[in-house]
Amino acid sequence: MSRTIAVAGASGALGRRVVARLRDDGWRVRALTRDPARAPRGVEVVAGDGRDPAVAAALVRGVDAVFSCAGASVAMARGHGWRGYRAVDTRLNAALVAAATATGRPRFVYVSAFHTPAMRRLAYVDAHERVVDAIVAAALPHAIVRPTGFYSAIVPAYLDLARRGAVPEIGDGRARTNPIGDDDLAAVCAEAIAHADPRLAIAAGGPDVLPRRAFVELAAAALGRPARTRAVPPWLARAGATVLRPLHPRVGQFAQFLATIATTDLIAPARGAARLADAFAAAA
């Protein structure tokens, strides 16, 4: 008999890749979506808002595992919602945790964010880690995946900025990190789902440890133009984020996160082989 997994975030770039791997591995997939037309093919669809306890219960009822990479958009533009990450990510995933705890206690695999301890004060990080706290407190068998960042969230943004002209650079551009390719991260998530360890944590990075300025250079090279940056002092970036937060909580919170990671080394063990330069070249 095939196993059934509930997937929240199945319509996104990472979620679609995870669903494809799960189906290849023989899982029956039940996917949560607000818009059934956006659901991957070949899945059972539960339509609705996962923050609704009834919707969360319908999603996880009778499943063997739950996978969630669901949360508010990180797009820094109007039209992607305004509520902060605690109001969306925490509430949605806490509802899934509560529903899973009430029915069969399936394995729960959640995608958070790689961070330093000091970054827990940031609303974006705290929203994710509150979910982790809930999973641990519920004593569910679980795996937490913490990527440093993945290509589909980085490459389009840098290419768009490079096309417009000089790319804003917070600080001196020397802070290093190693984002991971989406396919590689999907493989890590599938591994975490299948793993037997009931309390697994996986930090996941890619093969290229690069300074942030290299992202600008790779975007410019992919577009065939010189790399141009516009210096933004860290204090000014933080102040701008503080001003934005009451006006647009989501953009303000993510701007605060960006201001911090721009000046912080975030390097996780390499879990993938896809190169960032290839991702820029393919997307340009």
C-alpha cells in the first residue's frame, strides 16, 4: 500500500520539485492550495487557507507524513500580501502541527531558514523558528531543513536589479554564503522525509561559498554587462526597514532580514552540486 503525505506549499518553486520527487518515490500526495488551478498534476487537492483549523485537519487526516515549505511570499513588491511572517507562516504551520498532533502523529518535515543565534530576534527568522518550537513541543517525529537560501529566491531578484542599473549593496559586499539549487534542496527534503531519525536537523548549502558582491557580478555576467553597485550603509538599510514595518509589515520584516544577512556570514554544509553561475546563465 502506498504511503500518503500532506504537502503545504506545493504550488511554489520548491514545493513542486518536492512533490515530483515524492511521486517518483511512490508517495500519494495530498496538496494544500488556495487555488486548485495552481496545484501540481496528479495530486489530491485540499483547497483553502491552512490557517483554518478545519482545512489543516482535512489536509493531514490519515497521512503518514507532512511536509511544509508554506509561508508568505518574500517578493519585495506590492500585490504579494502585507501581513507579517508571524501572522502567516507561524499561524499556518502551527495549525498544521496542531492538526498532526491530533491525528496519528505523522512525521513532520519543515523548511525553516539557516541563521545565527542572534538572528532569532528578526521577525522573519522568529516566525519560522516558532514553528520549529511547536513541532518540538508536540514531540512529533520530525526533520527540520534549514537552507542558507535557494536559487529561485535569489537569481530572478538579482537579474531584475541588474537589468535596472546599479544593484543596491548593503555594506561592503564581503559577507559570504552558499545558497543551494532548488533541485538539490528538493532532494534534501525528500531525504529528510524518508529518514528514520525522529529528531533530525539538516543545514543545507550549495557548493559555492561566495561573497554577496559575487551575486551582482554573476548577474551582470549572465546579462553581458558590467557589474554596477550602489552602496547602502547598513544603518540606513536597518532604519528604512524599521520605518517600513508599520506601513507594510511583510516588506519591512523582510527588509530587516536582508539588511542583516548582507553583513553576516551564513555558510552551511554543502548538500548540492548545482552551481550558482549556471543558474544565472540559464535564467538570463
